[in-house]
Amino acid sequence: MAEHERDVVSPDADLDERALEGALRPKRLEDFVGQERVREQLSLVLRGAQRRGRAPDHVLMSGGPGLGKTTLAMIIAAELGAPLRITSGPAIERSGDLAAVLSTLQEGEVLFLDEIHRMARPAEEMLYVAMEDFRVDVVVGKGPGATAIPLDIAPFTLVGATTRAGLLPAPLRDRFGFTAHMDFYRADELELILRRSAGLLGAHLDDDAAVEIAGRSRGTPRIANRLLRRVRDYAEVRGDGRLTLDIAHAALSLYEVDAQGLDRLDRAVLDALLRRFRGGPVGLSTLAVSVGEEPETVEVVAEPFLVRSGFIARTPRGRVATPEAWSHMGLAAPPDAAFGAGVPADGTATAPAGP
């Protein structure tokens, strides 16, 4: 399957898209839509630190890609009036890489460490001390003659972001004073985001078109803004530039995003599961081969949304289709369908996934 065919509803973004997102990001906490509880808690953390004249506690944000973790990191720096340094876990390959970053921080600076769970273990251990004591131990020399030289660093605030909080070691998690979990967005919140983004893009977005795009955005602002840009392109090339409901329907149909937000890969997975395997159970590898994809692609790209939407259940014996999957694909479930044998009708089985 061509890469562009599934990128339109992928929660990940490449460098070019991140640059486009920058123009649409809110700059202040009061302008950030959604995540009400996180916003309120974070506001208290920041205001309390400002009243005390100290750097706020380190902040850990967890949640799926595209939910606003980077945006909130930028907002934290803006609210504090502090510089923002951005790096990522994969870029920190050695402890020396982290020491180089930390030793150049200014007092009160905000360090945003994306994908913090992918940082090298030696760097993690250095980060423990830096977060707690604002000190790094620089090792000089090798072998028995190596010497650790303590180096004081300026007080700073670390904002860590992760899509897989369970991979963070407990000592690292415990050093964050505030942990925020980013939830998926409601449709009405996405509509507000779409209207704001349309205004910034100079596009006229009808209310019913905003409702339609929001409903297909998989609860993710990044996907909502991406679909908005595709609908805008369609409106400018094949219409009069106005983003109407008919234009939204036509554009989203062209990009193969259905009413539930499923794309071509999602439907291919469901079709194989239903037609070839009679609703399962079936192993991940077998399911992936049947749609011509790598198991990791099915597991990371398609399956999370299908499970969250109640179309697939993960059971000890493998993946199983739910009644909602049969209904959505317009098929009648056979009498011996697996969901009739102990799989909840909402697809929320929590047993470990099959092989």
C-alpha cells in the first residue's frame, strides 16, 4: 500500500508537516482547546512557581501522537517567559550528548525532551541527578583512571513527552513533579480547533463541514488539521474555495477516509479479518500477511484506533472482530462468530494480545 494512502489519518508527522503545524499552534494556555483538567492543573503549577519566583516542577506528558504535547511544551515556556530548548530521546545517544545540552541551559530555561522513553540508558542515569540536584557528573578518562567531575547546571524545567509511559523506568517517572495524561479529543473540541485553524489559513469553513471533518479525525487535532488542509485543497482546485459539507464529503471520499475515520488500511484489516478469517481469532502476523503489510505497521498504525473504536478485540488467542466491525463493513456475522464466545460486544477485552 502506498505510503501517502495512509498518511492522511496517521497521528505522526514529518518535519514538513511540523513546520506547517507551527503556524496553527496556540501560543497561550487560555487559547489551548481541550484537555480541560490538564490545563487547569498545569496552570496552577505554573502560577504557583511564578509566585514563588522559582522554576516549576518538571513536567511529564504522556499520550498518543498528535494530541498536543509539543504545543503544551511551547506554551509552558511562553507562560513562564523563558527560552525553550527542544531535543528528543533518539538524539541523546550518549551521556555526553545530554551533558552538552544541560551545561548550556540558562537559568529558568525550559528543556523539551520528546520521546523521552527512547533515550539511552547512561543518559537517563545522568538525567536523574540533573533533575534532582541540578548537577551533572562529567567523566574524564577511561578505565580505572576515570574521574567523575561534578558540574553545576542552572536550574531548569524539564518537559518530557512520551507515547509509551510504561517504558519509562520508575526512578525517572518519580522525578517529575507533575504528570499529565493527554486524552483523545471530543468532536466538539475538534470543531473549535478546526474553526480556529480555518481562520488562520484564511479559509471559509461552514459549520456542518467542521462537524463532518471533526467526526472523521480519530479524536486527534493533528489529523483534524491535516484533513482540513486536504479539504481546503479540494475546495480551491475543484470548487470555489468555500469549505462546504458537499466539498468535505467529496474530498474525504477521495482520500478514502470514511465516516468513522477509517482509512484504506483500516478497512483492509477489517475486511481480511471478517472475510478470510470469519472474524477471528487470528494472529497478528497472519493478519498482516493477508493485507500485505508488516506486522509492526498493522499493530502500530491501524490496530490502536480499531481497538479503541470497538471494531477489534485483542484476546489471548489473537485478534477478534466485534459486532460493530461486521455492522460497519455491511456484513452479516456467521452464527459461530468468535465474539459470541466470551468477547465483549464493545471489543474492550483487556487480555494480553495474541501472537
